[in-house]
Amino acid sequence: TARNGHEPEFIQAVQEVAETVIPYIAKQEIYNGKNILLRMVEPERLISFRVAWVDDDGEIHVNRGYRIQMNSAIGPYKGGLRFHPTVNASILKFLAFEQVFKNSLTTLPMGGGKGGSDFDPKGKSDDEVMRFCHAFMLELNRHIGPNTDVPAGDIGVGAREIGFLFGMYKKIRNEFTGVLTGKGLSWGGSKIRPEATGYGTVYFAESMLKTKNETFDGKTVVISGSGNVAQYAAEKAILLGARVVTLSDSSGYIYDKDGLNDEKLAFVMDLKNNRRGRISEYVDKYASAEFHEGKTPWNVKCDIALPCATQNELNKEDAKNLLKNGCMCVAEGANMPCNADAVHEFNNAKILFAPGKASNAGGVATSGLEMSQNSLRISWTREEVDERLKDIMKDIHDSCIEYGKEEDGFCNYVKGANIAGFVKVADAMLAQGVI
Ligand code: NDP
């Protein structure tokens, strides 16, 4: 805390891991006196740089770019880039720290990293976004590479941004390599990568429900966000027979009493991905829906909640509301959307609760599959990638059970994910010595 006291999100993420991992370490002789966790919380490298770019009116802007290379014990750094005005070192360090555990859980050889900028793509023209992405890569390119660090998308960085970033990397380095994931299908991308985080979150929740002999069929599902993760979580939940009744963005949430269907979801995807509009426009099109300005959807009655927008979007009061309304399963699609108090509420009530580092790991896992396909210069079918994704999500679920099951049979997935993720990285660090 002394060294990182000004970084609240990072401290929050580390505390959550420390709560479960420190008691485990204390019982394992091999980790005694090795200060592994102390070494894990210090990034191997933190790069901060100026990004200067020119807008459509000829005015010059300056943003701050970052790449946090957190841990490379088990593979090249891997993790997304976030473009959002709230981006700072604390948020990126929390995300990079989480990423180390998440990537370890996928069973693929990937270290952890994260990066981004306080640039806000909202309201910018395509040309302005392109100029920013090119300026960002002009510096970032010297720190990354297919065997060093492989960034991907995150909030504010989707297919359009990855295209511009990849184009500039290729031009500067004069090489066509798998240096970014989330690429377009015709230039090295993997099938199912856009869907992977949302689908994976639902696959994980399916495994959790199975432990209670339950399924998605006929359940009411509340989802926050309306970006990449939320859209595909909704798609898969609907396919499995659930009634998805909410979506949101930073201006509020929509409640559709009839539930979304394929046609309504296609409208949302076009609205958000092509027209870059606001979720409130949904109610102009569908009379069965109402818009709640400035609110989050956690007071809506549901069986399953999938927070898929951003960190700390669900607090203690929200958790109490969900529990009061009979919610039995919460799986995080976003990173750390539930704050520490909310997580404690869910675990004290012993409902099914999955932390993002386990339930949203499908995205980075499929990025790992994209890296493999790039190295092999082959392209797997949609079905092949989806099968691998399902297997990985099931393996992550099983690891959480192995390390998280308590004496009364309750599975603490937070504990399970933290310890399972920790062990693999810690063992690699031990083997590699003090570096
Ligand atoms: P997108 O940019 O596609 O969508 C983000 C969504 O969250 C939008 O609906 C956005 O609303 C909303 N949102 C963003 N910031 C805020 C805020 N401060 N308050 C309220 N709403 C907000 O991002 P993704 O869907 O890719 O990412 C969502 C979450 O999932 C993030 O936590 C990300 O780290 C995590 N994640 C993403 C992965 C991926 O593969 N994409 C992988 C693993 C985790 P608005 O449009 O109004 O900004």
C-alpha cells in the first residue's frame, strides 16, 4: 500500500487476491520466504508515452499512452488496450494484475499485460480515430512483438481500432505477424474472437448452474453494458432459452419486459457497432421497452445477472437488491464490475458468483488460439474454435472447484480462481529464480 497508495483500483484488485492467496501460501512450504506475491504486484515494466495527433479542424491534441508489462513468467505479455477518458495507471495496473491470473487460468502460455490511453473515441470521426491509433502505434510498436507482447481490444478498442493499429505496426516494422489479436478474418483474425468473451461468460455460468442441476432455459437474465461483451453474452443466453430483459450504457439502462430476441439484438449491434448511438434509442424502436436514465439495472428482478460494462458498476446495495429479488447466479463479463462489498454479499449468501478473471477469460483464451493459428499460418473453423473455447471454460470451472470448494460443499469461485491462477505463475517464477 505504501508504494501504490494513490492507486485505488489497483489496491482493490490486489487486496481481493491477497485475501485468498496469502492464507494458501502460508500453508505451502515451497513458497515460504520467497515473497512471490510481493514480486507479482510490481509490474516488470510500465511504459508511459505522449500521443500527439491532429483533429479534423487541424487542432493538435495530446493524450497519454500506456503499456503495463506485468508478468512474463509463463509466456509473452498478453492483454487488451483500453481507450477511455478514465484510463490511468491505477486502472491499467489493476487490469494487468487480473490479467496475469486470468491468462494462467486459460492453461495457455500467456503472461499478463494491459495498456491504453485516456483518448475518448466517442464523438470522433473515423479519420480522427485512425490518426490517433497511428500515432499511438508509432510509439507502442517498439515495445511489442509476437514473442514479446501481444495486445488486443478492450473498452473503446474494437475491430476498427485494431485495424488501424495493425496497419501502422505492419508499415513501421515491415512484417506481417500476429502482433495483435482481434484482427479481421481476412487478415489473420480468428473466428469466434468477437463472440468469445460474452459466449465464454455464459458457458462458465452454465457450468456453475449445472452444479445445482439448473440451466439458462426459462431464466430471466439481467445484463449491463451494450458493447462487445454484453452483446454476445445476450446472444448466447437467448440461444439457451433465457429471457434477457436489460442492456445498458453509460447513460442508463433499457428494460424490455418481453425480452430481447435475435431481431432486437441485431438492432442493438447495428446501433452500437456501426451507428455508434446510445442505448436509449432502443425504446424509440420497441414499445415493450422503457429507458431508465442514469441508472444501473440491478434492481430488476432476475435469476441470473451478468455485469458486462465496467469496473465497480455493482455495489453492496445493488448486491442486496439482487439477492432480495431471488438472483441465484452472478457471472462477471466485465473486469471487477462488482466491488469488494458486493462480492462479500454474494459469497456470504452462498449463491453462485464467478469473478471476471475466471468467467470472462474466454476472450483472451480465444486470443491465444488466434496466436496459435497465426504461428501455424492456418485458420480453424468456427466450430473448432467454439469447441476449444467451451473446453477451456469447462477446465477453468473445474480448476475453480478444485481450489475453491469448501467443507460444506459451497464453491468460493473467487478463492478457486485466485489460487489456481497463482500456482502456475508462482511455480514458474520459482523455477526462474529471483529476476
Ligand atoms: P465496449 O467498449 O465494447 O463496451 C463497453 C460498454 O460498457 C458500453 O456499453 C459502455 O457504454 C459501457 N461503459 C464503459 N464505461 C462505462 C462507465 N464508466 N460507466 C457505465 N458504463 C460504461 O467494451 P467491452 O464490451 O469490450 O468491455 C466491457 C468489459 O469487459 C470491460 O470491463 C472489459 O475490460 C471487459 N472485458 C472485455 C474483453 C473483450 O474481449 N472485449 C475480455 C475480457 C474482459 P458507453 O458506450 O456509454 O461508453
